[in-house]
Amino acid sequence: MLLTAHVPPPIEIRCDDCNQAEKTTLNFLQSRGITDTNALAVVMGNIKQESRFQTRICEGGAIVPYDACLRGGYGLIQWTTLARYEGLRTFSERYGGTPEKLTTQLRYMVNEPQWQQFELVLKGNGQTVEHYMNAAYPWLGWGIHGNRTTYAYDYTNRFIKIQLASEQTFPNPVSDKVSQGAHSQPQEDFRVPFGKC
């Protein structure tokens, strides 16, 4: 008798009414293995509070090139300290891109040690918005909390859960017998709004 293990279909979180920068950020976060809706919403809510997803924003609201932001934070998460601000330039010079580009800023963000500690929490799954928000403080060190939690809850209401492709059954690795391969049972994609979490 062949023992099989059930592998659930993959899930993707989408935000159909988000702007392109929000969608790109959401996809980028999921590509890093962050799949919990509350975790994703907290990151998105914090970025919205910091920059409204404007990569060229200087603290105070001016939309300027990187070199024209002479004091305060800059970019997606308002890199403020000299080391973090200069780190964005160094990263973009070393790995390609410009400090103003969304893809450069996202790549820089996840390479900072502050993010790497936070990302471990984000991959814990099943936590509340408040749990992830408390863990976000060392990542950003915000001076003003603002609406970041409100924005996070707004994202939980806007996110749509997409079940992709199909369910699959794979041979159980503890079984002595090996099958000729996995089989798939096609299923239609379906959308399930999250509602308030």
C-alpha cells in the first residue's frame, strides 16, 4: 500500500485595488516567504505611514532625487541615520540600480540587519497585527506611530487570498514504496476576501 502526503495548493495574497508600487512590494515580500496576511499588512502599513510608497520622498514631503534630500529620512522607509541613508547609496552603486528606484530600495531594505531580525518574526505565521507591529519598532524605530496600525488593518481588509493551481498528492517519504510520480487534481482558482482580522 502506497502512503501519500497531501500538499495543499499554494496561496497568493493579492491587492487588486492597490497601486503598482504597493503590488510590487506585496509580491516582493511574498517572494521572500512571508505569507501571513497580518505580517504582510504590517509591513505594508508601516511603509504607507513612512512614505506612502513614494520612493523619492524626503522627510517633510518633498519629492526629490536622493542627493537633494539633505536632512531627515528618505525613501520607502525613511532611512534617516547617516549610516542607513548612505548605505542606500552604497548598496545601489555596488549592486546596480539607483537609490530612487523601488526595486533598489526593496532589495536594500531586506539586506539591512534591522530587517533581517524583523523578517524572522514575520515568518512566524498566525500572529496578530499588534504582535507584528510591536516587532516592527526595532526595524524602523519610528518617532511617531501615526496611522501605521490603522493602515495595516486596512490592508487586511483589502487583501484577497488566491488559491493557485491544484492540489497535489506526493509519495510519503517514510513509505518503503515509491510511486511513479505525483498526480494532480485540477481545481479552479477562487478568491476569498479576508475581512477584518
